[in-house]
Amino acid sequence: MVRYLAYGTSIAMALVSLWLALRTGTAGWTLAALVFAALSVLGTFDILQPKATLRRLYPLTAHFRYGLESFRPEIRQYFIEDDQDEVPFSRQQRALVYQRAKNVSDVVPFGSELPMYGSNYEWINHSLVPAHAESHDFRIPVGEERAQPYAASVFNISAMSFGSLSANAVRALNLGAKRGGFYHDTGEGAIARYHREHGGDLVWEIGSGYFGCRDAQGRFDAEKFAAQAVDPQVRMIELKLSQGAKPGHGGMLPGAKVTPEIAETRGIPVGQDCESPAAHSTFSTPVGLLEFVDHLRVLSGGKPTGFKLAIGHPWEWFGIAKAMLETGILPDFIVVDGAEGGTGAAPSEFINHVGLPLQEALMLVHNTLVGVGLRERVRVAAAGKITSGFDIARALAMGADFCNAGRGFMFALGCIQSRTCHTDHCPTGVATQDPARWRLLDVPDKADRVFHFHRNTLRALRDMIGAAGLEHPMQLGPEHILRRVSPTEVRSLAALYRFLEPGELLAGVPEHAVFRTFWPQARADSFAAPPRAAAMHAVKRKG
């Protein structure tokens, strides 16, 4: 009966302490009697409660296990994990962001700690004739054919909504973006008053809930959209189809969390449950998607308009590409969100096992646009665990024009990767609506860090591509990045991946497994699975 030892000892000590307190009248024994009595009551409750068998079998001592388990992430992060363990970001990755955000030295002494002979080690080859660009402020023109084109930085703040982030976090991000001249994506939670205070460039993301531009039934409201979209601070419009953290998953904001402030921002009733559907109600086909994109562009006064998606079924993306060819309607940009995305809390299955990781997704989108001869007219952005100049360089070498980062900029704000974003107990005031927490986040200081992180990362990118003999990131190609595939084999990304030739899909189906299987049957008028895929799962129903 060792498992009852703590419980029995508490009862015995409560009785002894009570006897001594009555006998001596000292405060110390009285306090001890109260403490041991409380432990005895807790142990008795553990035995009598029916829900937790562990507590019934191990009264009192089970709570020590729960306590140790609650501190496990912190113990692992501070004392156990290796500097290169990415869970999800390694200590080395976080330290780099902190150093650059604080504008202190980020040099590494005594050589690399990375396993250079291990599989998946990557690097960029240098040149014997280095180049040097005077400025690190690399710009990518978006929507050059539109009435209000935009010159985007090669590195920007990814979509994170007010409501997920605190008011002061939004303020600091936007002020940092204003100082650095890069854009701040609002996330699907609409444009909050905090986005507007400092005047930093905004990309307004429109999700399936149409927050900020919806009617009482949750449908898209063109007049409300136009009223906000014409604001000069809004530089581009982004239609969100899915996100890397939880592609294909909607959400419900409980009424208890719909405060007057959230209700004002999103255009929803105070205190009522608010649904974000998994799919859009305004369109249901690839052609319908592009028509809606064009409608948003017209309503905004000709601002660059595109969409964000995490790649899932390849035939759905192929259907969108075919719809571009059939209708002639093109998005000005496409943001490819990798499954690595994590700024949105989601069920474990979605975080771990749904959607394509960034590199495969980016390659598919880039190859398709090249293959249909439209790549030069559509910009492609990449988002997914991007924190360093090399991360940006690799994404651009694989087909992106510019990059977005969410968690990287959260680290710049002071995030310590406590992974409590969904509990409202963020220890740094970044991802919480608790005013006792977020009001302690100093906006001017954190805006400086956002600005410095962006600037120092792009300076590092400039210096690195200069070492490769390049003057602009747009000169990067898959031949510049090399990857070790075994201890004795190295391949460039150009050799590892199949890159389509311009217009190749217009001439026929290339020798590429995904295109060969799904491109011929993809449809511009439907997202439905092609007959071959439908037949494969229909077999199970027949059996």
C-alpha cells in the first residue's frame, strides 16, 4: 500500500499537528495542522472522485506527476533539447532572430555546429567573383498592369489576425513594417483599429467568414468591402482559400470571446458564436474563384489582388490553372502556405498530417505556372518556417518571388515558443487578449525589434547572394542551392527536382508523375476529384 503513503502521512500529520497546536497554542503548529488537513481533504477527494483512476490509485502523489508534466516543455526547452532540434523552431533559429531583432552581433565563433555530412544539409555555392549590391531593400513589383501596382519587399509579415495576436503586438508589427517599408498581412480577422494607428502598408486578407465585409447572414458584402479596400493604407487584397496550419479546417469563435472590440473589427454581433466556414460561400468552382478575385480587384480600385492557399489535392490546383487559361483572369499574386505553418492553433492531425510542406507545394505552383506560360504574369510568395536569409534564398531559388514570415516576426516581438497561444496565457503578451499581459508589451521597443529583424535579415541575404556572385535575389535559381542526399552524394535543387519548360503543359503532358496522373483530368469548372481518383476509393464501397 505504498501508493497511499502520502495520503496516510498527511492524515497522521494533520492529527499530530492539531494535537500539538491545541496543547502548545503556537501559530506554527496551527499552520501545519491547516496545511496537512488541506492535503488530507484533497487526498480524500482523489479517492472518492470517479473520473481519474490515477488519482484514485495514487491520492496526492498523482498531483506531483501532473505538476512535472506541466513543466515538461520548459524543462526540455531550457535544459535538454539540442541547439539544432527543431520543435518546431530550434534554439539556434530562435537565437538568430532574437539577436537580429535586438540589433546585436549575430556572428558564430569557432565553426558551424551543423552536420555538414548528414543528409539534407544545404548550402549555396560561392563565386570567385563576388558581387555587391548597395542596398538590401530588394523590391518585387506586383500587379504592374493594374491601376495601383505595389512594390513589395522580398520579406514581409505573414497573415496573423487581431484576436489571435494582442492589440500591442499588432501595433508593434505595423509600426515596424512602417519603418522598414514592408507589408503587414492583416490575417482573416479583418482590419482592426490597431492596424491603422501607425499607417504601415497592409495586405487585407479575406477569409471564408468575410470579416469586415459581411452582411448579417455572414455573406460577402461588396459595399462594406469597397469602403475599406479603397483606403490608401491597404496596398493589396489577399483571398484566403486555406492556411498551412489547418488547411480545410474551419473554426468557431465562441460568443464569450466576441468582445465589443472583436465584434467591431469583424463586423459581427457581440457575444454570439461566430463561424468561419471551411469553404467559401461566394464561389464553388475554379472559374468562380477567379471571377471573385477579379471582382475584388475592381471593387478595390485596381489594387493587386491574389489568393493564399495550402496545396492539397493537386487536381484542384490544376483546375485553377486551367481556369486561368480558359478565362484569361489572372491573380496578381499567389501565396503558397506550407504545411509547416503554425500561427494558427489546430487539431493535432491537421498540424502534423494535412497538406503539402512548403518546398513541394511551392515547386508544384511554380512548375504549373511555368508550364502554362503564365509565370511571368503572376507573382508567387512563399510562407513556412522562414527566419533567415538562407531560408529566403532557398525559397526564391525554388520559384518564389518574395517571402512571408509569421512566427519569425513573433520571435522578434519576444515570443519564447512556450506554445500556449491557444490558452490566452501567452507569457510575453504576444498571443493573448488578456490586458494584464498584452499591455506590458512595449510597442516602441518591440517595433524597433521588428524593424531590426527585417533589416538585418535582408542585409544577411544581400551579403550571401553577393558571395554567390549575384546582385539581386531574383537572380537565384535552383542551381545555386545544393543538398547532401547521402554522406557521399550531393545534388543541386536543379538536379533533384523536375523543372518544367515554359509552355510545356500547353504542348502536352510532361514526364512528371503528378502532372501525368492528374493534369489531363483536372477541370476549370469543378474542384471534384477526377474519375480515376473517384474509382479508386469507390472500390472500397463495392467491397
